[in-house]
Amino acid sequence: MVQLSSTLLYIAFVLYLIGTFFFGGTIRDKKGSGRTNRWATFGIIITIFGFIAQLGYFITRWIAAGHAPVSNLFEFTTFFGMMLVAAFIVIYFIYKTPVLGVFTLPVALLVIAYASMFPREITPLIPALQSDWLKIHVTTAAAGEAILAVSFAAGLIYLIRVVDQSTPSKRTFWLEFVLFCLITTLGFVGVSSAFAIADYEAKFQWIDKNGKKTEAIYELPALVGPHKGTLEKESKDRMQPLVEMPAIINAKKLNTVIWSLFGGAVLYFLLRLVLRKRVAAAIQPFMKNVNLDLTDEISYRAVAIGFPVFTLGALIFAMIWAQIAWTRFWGWDPKEVWALITWLFYAAFLHLRLSRGWHGEKSAWLAVIGFAIIMFNLVAVNLVIAGLHSYAGS
């Protein structure tokens, strides 16, 4: 059953990739990106089959595990990717905008590829997770974030279309930085895959924040090491850390983030060499037929739908579970704080949109910033900052 679930996830990944290419065939449509054609029809059919395959992965893994497969970073992130595709499919049939698939599906692909770099083994639930609120809280929160991510894709399309690439400016810099961050995910996949093929492993004994000696296994060379960490005997030939981290920082996962940035920087530099221009400038000519008003509307509607779903899952359900599990509904845990920050940001987004008339480019930048906050919560908070939700990074 586990092997079947892995195969179905791989099939979904391939189908999403093929669907991306078919949607890409629509962006030269001179009659407008809002018009469906044969390319778009094939693209959405393939995407639906990919979603069915990933849904099959989710169900078979649930059967194999005996619990909802959202208990660790691999499972949660793949579920997030599945919900992102589901949200795209629904919005596609409402607005019939094929160009949205050119950006949404690659984000889903990056999310799934990112998830695949983490341990995939099925492990028993720790006591804190043995509750029906696991599937209620986590799945609803992930669904809300996925719908909000569609707003990011639409906002990014809008910005690539309207930001003047003829001269460098703050707008071109930040837009390029957003694309660099997406490329960094590919860098993470490349670096992790390379060292996995090389069978790299380094074991450290270190002292955690409770003063207990524990073991950390690095799959990437240790640029930053654990608190009071020493290499074990069988790893003496491995790289010594350049910097030692305090116990509050998860050094192993911070090390992964640093390697991801390094891999992304190398990949981005190579792209710039090939393109001989900014990545956004290279993409912009393909966006000339985009319907800006429709794209702006999609970005707003995704937030209007995703915000209440996120509120329900990430705040209300989370507080109920926290009260049951820890006898308090709020404890200023890093994950809780960033969920609140995310909620406040999107509340401000809707306020500025509805009350202050922030449409168009301003709204698109807000959508991009909101997604950056979501990804910081997913990556940095899970991987680097220690807290009650640290099990999610395993």
C-alpha cells in the first residue's frame, strides 16, 4: 500500500508537469488568455487526472498509516500541494483562465518536490497528535492556505505583465526576488538529490534546549552545527560546522535552508547567463495577452474565499485543539504567532481592497507578500524555530 501511494504521487507529479506545458501553449493565444482552446482543454483534463492520482495517494497512505497523512512535513506539504491544485481546478472552471495554470501548477510542483526531500516513512503518531482534531485542523488550514496561494499565482501574473522591465527599479528588483525564491526551491531539490545520490551522512551528538544529549543526522554538509555538537566516531571524516547554533535554533534544518539558498543562487545565475536578462523580463513578452481585470478579480476572489477557510482551520479549530491538548487555547508558540500574523495580513488585505480601493498592482503586491508569509510559516518556522509544533518538521 505504501508503494502504491508513492507511485500515485509520482504519477500526479508527472501529470501536473505535462498539464503545465499544455497550459503554456495557451499564452500565445492572440484572442486573449481568458479564452479556452484545445491546449487549455487538454491541460485541464490532464490536471484533473493528476489530482485524482494524488487523491489516490492520499487515500492509500491514510489506509497504510491508519491515520490522516498530515502529521509530518512531507505529508502536510504534499497535502498542501494537492489542495492548491484542487483550488486551481475550481477557479479555472469559474473564470476559464488557462494562463493561471502556467503559474499555479509549477508552484504545486515545487511544493511537492520540496516535500519529497523530507523523510517519507510512516511513523506512529505521537500522543499530542492522536486526536480527530489532527485531520480537522490541519486539513482545513492547508485548504485555506492553498486557496490563498492561487491569489499569489494570479498576483504574480499581474505583476509580470505590468511592471516595466525596460529600466531597473525597486519594483523590478522585488519582482525578480520573488522569482528567485521560487527558483530556490528547485535549488533545494537539486542539492538534496545530489547529496542523496552521494549517500552523504554525518552524525552529531549535541545538547538540546532541555540540556539532554541527543543525536542529529545531517544529509547535507554541516555549514551550521547543533548546539555543543560533536561528530560521532563514524563521521569523523565529514565536514566540521563553520558555526555553532544556540539550542533554540534547529541547526540541521537551518543548514538545509542555507544549502537551498546556495543551490537557488547557482541555478538563478545560470538562468541569467542563458537568458541574458532578468527572468521576469524574459517571461513578460508571453504575458501580453493577459486580461488584467480578470486576473485582478481572480486574485481578490481567491483571498475572499480562502480567508474564512484559513480562519476556521488555522485559528478557530487550532485553538479548540490547543485547549484540549494543552489546556490553553493560546500560548505564543512560534507556529501560533505566525498563523495570527498571516490572518492579520489577509484581514488587512481585504480591508485595503474593499475600503481603500487597493486594486490592480497594489492588490497584486499584497497577494505576493501574503504568500511569502505563508511560505515563511511553512519553511522557516517548521525548519528553524523550535516550538511545540517542531514535530511538524520531522
